Amino acid sequence: MYSLLRKALFLTDPETAHGLALEGLRLGHGIGATGLLCGSISQPVTVMGLEFPNPVGMAAGMDKNGDYIDALGSIGFGFVEVGTVTPRPQPGNPKPRIFRLEKANAMINRLGFNNKGVDYLVRQVQKRTFGGILGINIGKNFDTPNEDAANDYMECMEKVYTHADYITINISSPNTTGLRDLQNAKHLGNLLGRLNARRRELADEYHKRVPLVVKVAPDLEDDQITAIAEAVIQNEFDGLIATNTTISRDTVKGMRHAEEQGGLSGAPVKEKANQVLAAFRAALPDAIALIGTGGITDGKDAAEKIRLGADLVQFYTGFVYKGPDLVTDCLKAIQAQSST
């Protein structure tokens, strides 16, 4: 069924198709169709002290403003991550800014954290009825210099703290100038340290300790992985998402749109993302959770990330190409692997 719908959606530009698909999903949820069509597999797992209904989630970027949490949750996801959200609303980069590489099951985007701001997202999150785990992904505004970035992350964290099951610190999008520099040791320790210190204060105030997760790029050298792992451990972060999109084009050379600026996602990023995932599993204690994302287009891809050390998996581009069936496919493959 989704393959037919995808053909129709792919006749429009990617950003229009994105909006149409989400509105269609919301309509389907409103009339109770999504739950009937998709169902779910109960596969509970405890990660970061949280009880996930199952280990398969929707990655940030699909629902930037928290408008579709219940609709996405209705198709079987154990967790939904919304955002990236910034303190102030911002339009993002000029259009067009999303490009399909259909032969590669891939996309390139240079959206640039387009969102309606953290206050809007909080209002939407307060309306949710989704019973799974909700992650909120936060970033900095494009015009905030890196030396002041911690203030933006702090503001977002403070506003979403009581509404999130976990909070992701996005320092790895390639579409906000200079953002990935925050992964460097000179910035990272200070940023994570300040956020953890404020988290302690918020935990005392609200009697709730919300896990903090950092999302990293696949384009990391070994020494960067070591430095990030050390910062995560030292600053008591609970998890790490490996990985965001890549700026490499080695796997899509010669394809239409391959030279567009932005982050490449989908099948071509899988190997690079898996290498980084495995490296972080080796560098981090088991108590620090890993969420594997990047290149999941079928159940085998999800199961492989679990085998490499991920506690949870999530996807976005794979969902664009495969639709809701990908959720069930991943859950079945993970379940089959765990029983062998």
C-alpha cells in the first residue's frame, strides 16, 4: 500500500511531500486507521532508566515542532524524538533544501534547524497522548556564536525538562554554520559540563532526573571519538546517538543531486554510521546507552546496529522510502536476533 502512496508523494517536491505525508498520517490516526493498519509488537526494554515499549524509534527531523507525536506513535514506534528545536523560531535555509537520491534510497537536506521555537514545541508536547517515550532534540539558533551556544542549549533544556523523557543535544548537524565545531574537545567539555550541572539543579527542583543524550556526526576521526567518549563519561551523560547525516559523497558520486550541499542520509551512510557506533561502544561503558541511527532501510539493518552495541535504534529517511512497515520489519528482525 505504501509503495503506491510513495509514488504519488514522489511526484511532488520532497518538502511538500513531507508535509502531505504527515498530514495524511494525522488524518489516519484521527479516524483510528493507523493503529489498525500497523499494529505493534510488544518488546519492552529498559534503557537509561526508562521503560521503552519497544526499541524502535522515529528520529528527530520528521516532526520538528511536535505537531505529529500521537500520529507517529500510533504506527508502532516505541519512542518518538521531536525537534531539533531552538530557543527562537527560525525559517532555516532557503528552498529548495531537500533532495532525493532515489537510486540510493537516500536524501540530502540542508534545512538548517527550521522550527517554530521551543515555546511552541512545549505547547504541542503538552497535548500528547502517546504513551511511549518522548525525546526532545535541542540545538542553537543559527546566529548564536559558538562561545554563547551553551546559553541556547540551556534555555531549551530548561523549558523542555519537565516534558521530555530524555533530551538530545544536537551538535552534529552540518547545516548550521560552525555547529559541528562543538564536537571538538575545547568546546564539548564546557558545553556538556554546564548542561549536566544545570540538569542536577533541575533534578533537585522537579524531583526528576531526565537523561541527557548527545548526537554526533559520522564524520569523526578516532581521536575525536576518544575525546567525545571521555567528555560523555566525565559529564555524566546517559547516552549517545550515532549518527547524524554525513557530508561525505563517496558513496553517491555521479548521482543526480549528489553534489548538493547538506547532510546525506539513508542507505549510503550505513557503513560509516556503523563504524562510529561500534567505536563508541568500545569506548563507552555499557551503562551509557547507544542509539543507533543512519542507514536503516530494513530489519536486518536495525538488527545489525543492535549487534554492534546499540540499545535502541531510530530512523527517518528509511521511513520515507519504506513507510510504516519498516517499524514492524525492524522489530521482528531484532526479536529474531535476540532469540537466537
